[in-house]
Amino acid sequence: MLSSAALLLRLTVSGCHGGRRSVATNISGNKTAKLVRERLKQEVETMKNQFSGFRPSLVVLQVGDRDDSNLYISTKLKAAAEIGINAKHVRLPNTATQMEVLKAIQCVNEDVSVHGLIVQLPVDSISTINTELITNTVTPNKDVDGLSCVNAGKLSRGDLGDCFIPCTPNGCMELIRQTGVAVAGKHAVVIGRSKIVGAPMHDLLLWNHATVTTCHSKTRDLPEQVGRADILVVGAGRAEMVRGEWVKDGALVIDCGINYIPDETRPSGKRVVGDVHYATARERAGYITPVPGGVGPMTVAMLMQNTVQSARRFLDNSQPGG
């Protein structure tokens, strides 16, 4: 049975002639993220009523004062407040040493009242900071970003119920589910192999029974690979690199890219685009995510979902026999 969001998507298909789409259906991350937040809000309210005012707790640890990081953190804090999550922003100065950052992480690790901890990346410090060491110092049961090697390892082995899944790939999977398109048996192509998006996206699609091809900077005949994809997920970080004529007719396209290109018609002199050339790809795809308003809102929603999931695990383990 299709979800209400999937039915809405199908009912709002435009430009159909003779049963065939002339343009792709937009997959709205804004609408889907709102549905996720509403569900989580109800879950948090239930926790609060059942466990004497209990609330999930999230700490966002920031090093430095980057403007883009401040904006992202503000969005996360706003979402947490809407849902009822107790979110705290901890900022260290850009003079913080690696040892000071590690101590701050360990302090949160040991705080039983905190259920989720993320370190805002990139780390903005004048000191040399090993990002891999930082992310792996976050205890796995509070690693709601899903970036530690423990959670990544469990995901790669298919232990999806015993790990935190990185937020952007998890959001992509939710968007795919909302379309009603089955993943099992499909040929999926992922462009990009980053630890945050591409690699975990490959694993998620694989363990949901797709046949998965991962493409990257050394891949030959990229248009040919893209043309085979029933499901295409792009996270390469290159503006509009995937052309519409490459896309298989009727494919489901998920664009994780956020890039800025010059645009003299905008007051800022630039505009945001994805990794897929949207205008031409929507002429061939069956479903496609817009940029902005597609994957981005889902990343924050999935961070909230992981935090609520962590709090639920904490409560389950705190009960007698847990």
C-alpha cells in the first residue's frame, strides 16, 4: 500500500499524455521532511508522557565560527525545538587544540542525559585536527551522524537495525520510499564514493536488494553507466555534471549536490544547483529531486530521527531486563 505522500506524488504528476509522463514528478524533500518531523513530534510526546517528562537530548559540537556551519546548526536547532528534542550547541574557539576537542567529546560521551552527539564539519581550527579521529571518538551509541567506523562497519555488513545510518543517504532512501518505487531488483547507480554520502548510499541500496554500481572520478564511460540506472543517486560535488540525455527514460533521480554557479539575474549574483542538470533530466526521468528543496531538508530530518531512535534505545536499555 502506498503512503499518503506517495499517492500525492502520483496524483500531482503533470503533463501526462496517453499514459506516459512528459516531465518527471518532483520529489519534495520539504514535504517529506515535514511528515517525518510530525511523526517524531508524536513519538517524543509519547516518551514524555510515559517517562515523567523525558526528552531526547542532542549536542552539536562546533569548533570555530564558520558562517555556513552557523546556518546549518541553526537549522538543526530549529528542527529539534519543533520536535521537542532538547538540543544544545557547544562552541569551541578556533584556537582549540585536538586534545581539547577530544576532551569535549569525551565529556558528552560520559553524560548519560545526552543521547546524540554530532561534531559539525568541517572543523574550523588553526590547530591540526584529525577529523577521522574526532568522528571515531564519538561513542557509537551516540553517533547520530553515523560517521564512526563502528556504525559504518555495521552498515557495510547489512546490520541496518543495529547502527546509525548517515543522515543524507538515509534521507535519500526515505525519498525513494515515498515514491512507491520498489528498490529490490532494480539497477542502481551511485555517483560519488564519499564516506558521508556515496559509500553508505551504496550499502543501503545493496542491502535493500538493488544491484548497485558505484561510479567515481576514475570511472570510464560515465554516460553509459548512468543510462543503465533505474535509480540514480548523485553526490559528486560538481555542478550539473550529469546531463539529461544520459538519464534512462523513467528513472528515479536523487540529486545530493549543492553547488553555487554565477547568475546575474539574482541579487546575490549566484544561484544553487545540484549535480544533475535538472532542466534536461526532468524531461526523461520519472521522478527527480529538485535543488534546493530535495535531499537537503531530509538530512536534518534524519538527524532528528536518529536522535529519537537513540533515546528510545536508551529507555529500552534502562528498563528492568533491558
